[in-house]
Amino acid sequence: MKNQKIYLDNAATTYMFPEVIDAMAESMRHNFGNPSSTHFFGRDAKGIIENVRKKIASFCNVTSAEIVFTSCGTESNNLILRSSVDFLGVDRIITSPIEHSCVMQTVDCLEQFKNVTIDYVQHNEKGEIDLDHLESLLKHSDKKTLVSIMHANNEIGNINPIKQIGEIAHQYNALYHSDMVQTLGHYIIDLENLPVDFASSSAHKFHGPKGVGFAYIKKGTGLKAQITGGGQERNMRSGTENLHGVLGMGKAFEISQRDYEKDRAYITDLKQYAINKIKEVFPETIFNGKSDDLENSLYTLISLSLPFQNGMMGFEMDLRGIAVSQGSACQSGAAKASKVLSTILSQETIDHTTPMRVSFSIDNTKEEIDAFMDTLIEIAEKTPSFK
Ligand code: PLP
């Protein structure tokens, strides 16, 4: 349902599909058993969980045993990274400096407390991973290595060549983990036929509920639980399952796969429309990363460095009822570029531009993009550094 506010922050989270809410509400009324109980109520709940597992596994072309339900993308990434170190003998992780903070912070902890060597693969100013550098990092070490490089970047939208990355990793006997939080549930992804050992996903990014996600853990890798207890999730993640959350995630995932072609075409058209408008009105805008390259970036987002400096931009947009992400932390009126942007952009660019991430869903319209543009122009015209 629409209100007057315009939501253009769908990479942060998405509204829940009404069909998802209905399915969850129905289940909350009728299914309350503990999936570990052996009586009818428990078996009923267990059946719901296992059906969702089967459904998600089948969409991703993997087996049910390879899908582990967790509480979010952050937990999935933590499980994979920490458990690889604890149980698979991984003593070196190669990652990129523009991963999500839940990967960056976790590898920092592993370096500090578990003595794991962390190496960062280089990339260019467009955020493209240097595959030769990755290969040379792998070639020159005998350590047991895990490569952790995301599928698509949540801030600049770059889609990384995960097939090539995984093949290089495997060529040197390294394991490959990919944070797929921005792509699973937005694309059709055949995990079985990708050289990926571990992946993560989060339901609230694809119109499902918050507090639920999943990890893909390829069979035979030997990963073990980080959360221990009652042995749920085939001993991979203890704790009574988030029954209704899992059900909602299953429904949202199913809808995302069913409507993929239609939704992708609709949102891509919106994105192209927004790109054209921005280029027309603010021709000096920098599209961060590859976010104006429709082939190689998420169809759901654009990342901008607007050609003037306004540290209050996010706040000003918010005041006018438009929700975007500022791609920065605002400190005493001056925009401080995010870690990702400060890694790929020059200080000169950062000092003279205003970062903004605009991200779309099927709920958005061209009228909303027009309203967004009008607001942007209004704010720009009041900004002293706008010429
Ligand atoms: N990884 C990426 C690429 C993300 O965009 C996010 C969410 O912003 C996460 C991980 C964390 O997911 P969650 O919010 O489910 O913990």
C-alpha cells in the first residue's frame, strides 16, 4: 500500500509482499508446534520447514541438506567464515576491501583472535576485482585458504565474475565463499553449477520477513555449527527454528523466481529511466562503480556521486518524504564517504561530490522517479556549491 512517502532504499530492505504476509499470518494462526517435537503439532511444523528447504534447494539446483536456515545474511556469513577457520583448517582468507561490514568485521576478528592471515585483492577505481592479483595471491602461499568475495556489491551494485573467481580459487585448492545477499532472490542462480562452496542469503532483501536467511553449504565440505545446542538444522545451527519466518522466506523466494523475468524487466526500465534523467539534469554526476552499466551491475540500484557537496542530502531528502541511502555517515554536516566509496574514489572526488544510493523495487514507478528528480533539483539549487 502506498503512502505519500517515496521509498528508494530497497537495497537496505524491501517491503514484505502481501502474499508473504498472508501466508505467514495463516500459519501463525494454525501452526505453532515446535519442529523438534515428535507429536502431530511438531511434525506439522517440521513439515513446513522441510518443504521450504526443499523448495529453495530446488530453485538453486542443490540438495536440501545443503541449505541451512539462519537468522540473517550476517549470521550466514559469520557461520561460514568462522566455521571454516574452526573446523576446516583455514588459516588464510582472501577477501576484498569493499565487502559488506559483516564480512570485513568478521575477518578482522579472525585475524586478531585466531591468527588468520587476511589478504585483500586489489580492484580498480570502478570496483572491478583484479583477477590476476587474486591468482598471484593464491599462487604464492601454501596456507589453507578461503576466498570470500561477494556476488554483488550492496553499495555500488557491481556484479563480480564469481564463476571465474571460484575457478581460480579451486585451481589453487582454496575454498570459495560468496556473499549473495543482494542476488539470491533477485536472480535465478544455479548454485550446483557454480564453483561456489558457500553462499549466504537474507529474506528481507527479497520481500520476505526480517530475522531469517539461509546459508548454502556444499555437501562434503565438513563445516560445523557455530551455535550449538539441540542440534536443529541437521546439527548445523541449533535453536528452535523461526517457523513462520522460514515459511515467509520460502514464499518470497518462490515469488521472486516465479516473477523474475517480469520484475527484472520492469525494474531495469525504471533504473534506465532514472539514469537518463540524472545524466540529463546533472551531466557531471559520477556513477560509482559500474552502476550505470546495465549488464554488469544490479538492476536494483544506482550509486551516485552528485556534482556538488551537500552533507545533509540524506536528511534533506528525508524531510521531503524521500528515502534514499546517503552512502555515507553524516558527521557535523559534512558527508564522510562510506568505506566502499572511500576505497574506490579519489579524495578529490569525495571532497567535491555528494554520495547517494538509489535502489528500486517493483513497487516504484516512473512518477516516483520524477518526484525524486524534482526534489533533488530543489535541494541542489539551494546548495552553495551547485553551479
Ligand atoms: N551482505 C550484503 C551484501 C548485504 O547487503 C547485507 C545487508 O545489508 C548483509 C550482508 C547483511 O544481511 P542482514 O541484514 O540479513 O544481516
